[in-house]
Amino acid sequence: MKYKLIVSDLDDTLLNDHLGYSQKLADTVAEYTNAGGRFTIATGRMTEPMLELCQELHLKGKAISYQGAVICDIESGKILEEINIPNTIAYEVCNYLERLGVYFQLYKKGNILIKNRTAHSERYAKLCRCGFIEHKEGLSSYLKQSGLNPIKFLIIEEPEKIPAHIKELQAVFGDRLLINTSKNWVIEIVNKEINKGKAVERLANSYGLSSDEVICIGDSDNDISMIEYAGLGVCVANGNKDLKSIAQYICPTNNEDGVAHVINKFGLEKSV
């Protein structure tokens, strides 16, 4: 088996547009892992819903959440690594975002923190099947009082405004934070020291594998680092142009079992 570890993004990659996956995908993953391969997830999502999906697919070993800020054990749910945003920087970001007037949310060990519920929070709750804790005094006040070192910020905005916001935030905080996107209506902010590529590298090293033995599959900007790291970097056909430009292989879309195609073609080395 040439490729011993296959790592897939979740949204718009493994999951279809209805936020589900096919029986074909589940069966293909099982065939690959039964043959001795390792399959796992690297997502910007929270740890808890990611673990539920990993357990549904009967995965074992480790998985990556919050864009690489967290590496956890799938079977026990134990957090093995966690890299947060220091409180002083987070407080500065909060103040800046509040002045900017955009909707944003913070993450704290399985909870999403917001000031007030809005149409944006309802949209996100539907997508990720999660709840919220409201802090009506404002998130900057909460950070100052609590001393919290959050795992991630997420901004939700109209797609046409996202590029300008990313440019502005990178100009102010880019030397201290990683600022990118996973969908055309969100901006994600995490610790500068992490990304999916670094997390996949640590994962591969823990299994005694080199990058040449790893496949990574994604669709968006926050997948670039792991596509660059992998021995075989794959973008789904519905992925964005930046990722397609660096991927070594373009597979079918998330609605056409692209991940199963990659597992069959390169993991199981079948004729597809």
C-alpha cells in the first residue's frame, strides 16, 4: 500500500451539499481501513460534531479539528493537543470586530459564544447542529472578565464582503494570527502557529509515516497547507481555483463521492 494515511476535509469535500455522505463512501472507507490504511478528518469544525461523524464511520486513531488547533483521539474523545489564541490578542481582536460591526463568534471547549442570536447564528446552528451561549454584555467584556484563551474566532458575512475583510484583518493581525476562509461567507481566525498542514504532519509523524505516504483532500483556502504537505494533494472538482491550482489531482465533486473515488484509485489502487 503506497498511501497509508488519507486525510479529508469535511464540509464541501467529504460531506455532500445536504451535509451527509453516501453508503458508498462509508463502505469504501471501511474497505481501506480493513486493508491496513488509516483514514481521518481534518476540519475547521468543532471537535464534538467531528468526533460524532468519525465514530459513525468507525474510524480509529486521531482526528484534527479547529483547523489544526486540536488533535484528539477518536475512540475516547480525549484532547491530545490544543493550541489556543492568547487572551490578550483575543481581547484585541474582539474590540476590533465590535468596532467593525460584523457578526462573530468565539469557541470554548465545545461551546460557541456569541453576544446575541441573529440570522447568522441561526444559519450556523443549522449547518453544524450546535448551540450557543449568549453574553449580552459583549464578547470583549466577557474575555476581559474570564481570561479565556479561545480556540477560534469565526466571522459570518455576505460573500462579496469577505475578501476585503480578510485583507483588512490580515493587515492588522496577520503577523500574530492565521486568517483564512473555509466557505465564501465565513472568515476563520486561529493561532498563527497552527494550520491543517502542520497538524497532518504531526499526525503522520506519530504514525511513523512520511509525507510521501499521505493523501490530503480538500476544497478551500484553509486546506492549502495540508494539500502542499501531502505526497498527493487532491482538490474536489467543486473546490476553489486557488486550491485547484496547487493540487496534483482533481477528483469528482463532494456530491459525486469524490473522496471515495480517491480512496479507491490511490488508496486501494483500483481501476476506476
